[in-house]
Amino acid sequence: MTASVLQWLGGGLVAVAAGFLAVSLPRRRVRAEDRRVAWSSARAAIHDATVSRDASPATVPEAERLLAHAELLAAGRGGADAARAAAEHARRADELWRAGR
């Protein structure tokens, strides 16, 4: 191979790598931000459910189970889907305690 062919191949590889990075880095940032937002929402929902549990005069076994499951998911520190599931469990537990059933 001549020197000019090697230069073209090297330039092509650099261009492909730059294109890959230009596409993948913003996507990674968006996914990381979505995950942080989802976990923030989940922690807030768990906190709200805990406050409702402490304020509730009645014991609601289903709500206790839902809150425990939400806290277990939060302890696992999964992805955004786990955070959304934890938030949903905590919100449902909060609704049950507020309804008193």
C-alpha cells in the first residue's frame, strides 16, 4: 500500500469514530438525565407515601406491601424503568393510605 492510501484509510477511520461519538454522547447524556429525573420522582413519591403512612390512623396491609416493594426497588438502584415502577408503587400506597383502606 502506498502512503496516500494509508492516509485516506486513517482519515476515514477518524471520520467514522467522530460520527459515532457525535451520535452516541448526546444519547448517553439524555438517558442519564432521564434516569436521574425518574429516580428523583421515585424518591419523592416514596417520601410522600411514608408521610401518609405515618399520618394514617389505620393499618393498610396492601399499602405496606406496595411501599416495601417501592423501597426494595429503590435500594436496587436500577434504571429508569425500575424508578418509574417504584414511583408507581409508592403513589398507589399513598393513595391507599389517604383513602384509609
